[in-house]
Amino acid sequence: MSQWIWKFGELEHYHSLLVHSTRQNYGYIEPVIWKQYACDPVIAFRKVVELEQEGTITIHACGDFTVTVAHDTLRPWEGADSIPYWGQKVVPLKAGRQIITVRVSNPHTFPCLYIEGAVETDGSWLADDQSGSWSPAGTSPMFTDSAHTPETFPFRYEELEALEKEPVNGGILLDFGKETYCRTEFSNLKAAQVRIQYGESREEALDGENCVIRFEGKPKEGRLSYRPSAFRYIFVSDPNAQVKADYEYLPLEYRGAFSCDEPLINRVWEVSAYTFHLNCREFFLDGIKRDHWVWSGDTYQSLFVNRYLFFDKDIEQRTLIMLGGKTPFSMHVNMIMDYTFFWVISLYEHYMTYGDRAFLEQIAPQLEEVMRFCTGREEADGFMRGKGVDWVFIDWADMDKTGALCGEQVLWAKALECYSRLCAFLGRPDGGAAKKAERLQSLILEKFYDAEKKAFIDSFESGRRNVTRHSNILAYLFLPCSEQMKADIYRHVILNDAVPQITTPYFKFYENQVHCEAGNTALLEQSLRDYYGGMLRFGATSFFEEFDPTLSGVQHYAMYGRPYEKSLCHAWSASPVYLLGAYRLGVRNTGVAYESFDVRPQLGDLKSFSGKVPVPGGAVRVEMDAAHIRVLSDIPGGTLRINGQTYKLKAGEEKIINCPAKML
């Protein structure tokens, strides 16, 4: 079957330009704050074929093209037997060995090619940007129809009806019942000028001065239409307006599931899944309203949720390709130092999950480019410090960022370790990355671990010996700390109320991981009931960027000094999908592409649960209550671990374990 092809990465960079050019703030487009990469305007595509008989091919291209068919040379412009076909859509081919070269020029979007007939375009073709660096072309299972070019992303659409319509302020307010993301068309407009205000809350939609997304236009033949945006409510200043809203979404299959005896927890899982789906588009978005950008640190967390919900390899790859940029790589991902390190770690996690060697081979040159950039910024002592416009982030928190910040060094050491392992998978030398990672890990323990405090400090250069949860959580999760050191961190930092609390769901994700890894999973249900349940009780239909239960009313919508800046649909708040799948159903990958995996179910504070976790080639289904555990896996390689006992799982064969009370 034919596929559209392009130079690897160009699809992602083109759609990144579109995505990062549509964030609207207060009636204006807000340009992205980091480096974006343009597409090459001319790409050559090539394939050597051996035909048993003559035939024809039909050419489709995004741009102008020239086809050359040669028999004995890879430099067709020099061969006497090379035949050019200038823009000819149907090209004849002779029997025997032939070299087909197609040059496509497209300065407006990006060059793409689709050939059908005696020869078809697919991932076996090579592409070159006219620099002589031929490499496998990019493809996607989404683009197999000649009529649907890769220039337009293949979203699905579903018309939504407003559940309530209310005359207010001389216009009309529509309530669609839940957070959504729709393209809109307004008809039957009578006014000469119409103002349209979108709101994630009723209050925002009615606040003409402060609503974040708004439009004002002069109707043509009584109509106005707008690109997709996030909202639950829409206010239209013309009371005659009729509104058509088409929900735009990526058609992802819900492959993961979770259900338990507690309706509130079930609702938390469902809303988490919906929140995440809204943010799964061309790439993993941070939030569908205010942020509407793609951030590497947030993507890292989205990978965990995706693997327990959709297990969609393609959206992970699109996001990772786009974030990795192009050569020359001259600025940290999202201009944030730790986000570059998270990108490298994410590539490793992606390979471990899917085992896609072809993708790893394709992205390896950019990985090497990113690593060259990073190692070029190391200082003489081996540490990473911010330079120029670098944003040393980690989290919104009061950390001592004097000199080398502990969390940054931990992530850089982990990135080096992950890079070395990826090189091993590819059979390539790692340039000393493994040894450098080991040296850096030792240096971190020497300089940042405070034996008296039994914790890691943020900075050894300031002399303040400041302890935050952030540095210690990253050390717990990413450094090869001893079990005693982890126990000390957990006791003296994580369970220590004197250490300032984490205030963002972004880093609560990691803190919840630490609680669960430390065996304190009883906190999981408490967090879901209090934090996420609090949002549901407030009326949330998707989960917020953050939630403070001490606030009330419209205070919940304010952030960054503005009344409605808070995102009410944020990808990082979908983590219950991952936490329940990993620490209740207990399915965890332990090999490459689930060649081996563990199932460690825990009831926690629940009486019973059932669910499934997607894996390559199927799913693992887990059911548990006080009396029994049932596990059914579609694939081999699994081990059920419960109360110190292990049971091998066979594909297609249900394992039932009766559980005496003492086991639980």
C-alpha cells in the first residue's frame, strides 16, 4: 500500500509551526518563546527498483516536481540513459533495474510525495535535502490516501449541541456542558459587528475585558467562523446567533481501563482520561486553552499516561521528533535546560516501551546533535550551569539556584546514562557517556548529599545547604541511591512537613511516584479523593492546571496575576490514569517492548478493582478483591508478584490466586 513520504521530521516541524502559531491571548496571537525550525523547500526522493515487467507509476506531490528514471547511475543528471519527466503525472517504467528520483519543490508547506502503480512510495524510499545526505523517508500510518495530503492533519469531527442557551447582557450565552475543543460557525447574525467570547467557565465567557480567547468581526452574509479553540461556554453579543460547534479530536482507541468499588475514584479516572484525550492532538499539548504549546517536561509525563490509556506510539514519536529540533541545534528544548535532558530520557523510555529500532535509527542523528550541544556546555568540573538565555527551571519553587543546581545535574547524569544505553541498542560507541554518567553521579553524591541532613541540598556553592523536595525527589527517582539513602530521603524530606510542600501538579506527579515506590501507596486514594475529588465537587469536567481547595468561587480560575489565566484542562493533571494502572493494577514493563513485565496488584484503600493495561499485541487484564486476584495476559513474559510469591503468566491463560487475608 502506498504512503505519503517526506524528509524525516518535516511533517512534525511543519505542524509544529502551525500549532505554535495559534495560541491566542486576549484577542492576539502570542508567538512562541523558543526556537522553531522551518522546513526545507526542496527535497529529492529516490528508490532503486527491479521490475519483472514494464508498467507505469502515477505521481502525486505537495509542490512542483520532476521525475528522472535512470538505469545505471545515482547521479541521473550525468547519465546518458537518464530520462527526465518534467512534472509528468504518469510515468512509464521499463522492466529491469531502474533508479527513480523525484525532486519536489514546495516553499509554502513542505515537500511530500505519493506514488502508486508499478512502484509505491513507503518507508523504503530515501530522502535528501539536496546536501547528499540520503536517509530513510518519513512516513505515517495516518497518510495512505493520495487525496489526503500530510499538509492537513487528519482530525475527526463531531457536531456538538449547546445544552443550555441563556439570554444575557444583550447577547446569548451557550453552555456545552463540559470542556471541549471545537471549530465554530456563527450564522443568522444581524448586527454589523459581533463580539464572541470563549470561556472555560461561565464567568470567563461573560467577562469581555479578561476572557482569554475572544474574537470580534463583521459578519459576511450573517456568518462568522473561527478555527478550533477551547471552551465550555460561548458568549455571542448578537442574540440572534445560531452556533454550530464541531468537536475536533484525534481518533485514539481507549485501550486502558480501570473500575473499582468507589464511584468517585472511577469518575477521577474517567475525567483524567478525557482531560488527556483533549490534549492529545498533533502532539501532546500542555493545555488546550492558555498554554497550547508543546513542552518537553510535560511531554515526559504524558508518555506515562499514554502508555496506560492509548498506548499510541505515533503521537509519542511525532512529539519527540518535533521537540528534538533540527541541525544546527543551538538552544535548549523550550529554552529550558532540564527539558533537553528530559527529551533524551524520553527517547530511552520510548524505545523501552515499543522497541522500535527503525525509529531509533532515524532519530539517532538528531540525538547525537543534541548530545554534542549538551556536552559542549559542560563546565570544567563536569556540572551543567545555565548560560545566556538558558532557563534553569525544574519547577515553580523557591530553590537555591546558585551555581550548579542539584536537580539539573541529576537529570544530566540520567540523560547521559540513557544515551549510552540507546547507543548500545544501536550497536554504536557512546563516546564515553556511560563513564561520564558514573563520574557525574559520584560527584553529585559527593557535592550535594548532606550527611547531617540526610538529604540532597540544592546548591553546594551558596553555602546555604537549602533542602527542597524537588532535588531529593529527582535524586530518589533518577540516581542510583542506596536503599538506606532512599529511606532517609523519604523520612527526612518527603514525610517532613518542615520542608516546603510542592504546589504544582507537575511535580506532585513525581512525588506521588516516590510515595508509591516507597511502598506508601495508601496516600494514593487520599490524593485522588481530596485533590481530584475536590475539583469534581467544584464542578470540573476536566482537570485543572492546579487546584487549591482553600480557594472559593472565581478564585479558582486565577493564575499568573490574571483572573482566568489558569488552564482548566491540563495534561499533567491526567496522572491518575498512570498511577492507578501502575500502582493498583500493578503492570510495569521490565524489558524492551514488554518482553518481560511484572504484575504487582495492590488494593490500597479500595475493596475491589478491575481493569486492563495495554501492551504490544494486546492487554493485561487484572482483577482483585479481598478474596482473589485474576490476571489474564494476551502476551507472554509476565510475572505476577504478590506477597513475596511469584507466578509465571502464560499468554491467554488466566491466573487465579486465592488471597487469604494475611496476604493483603
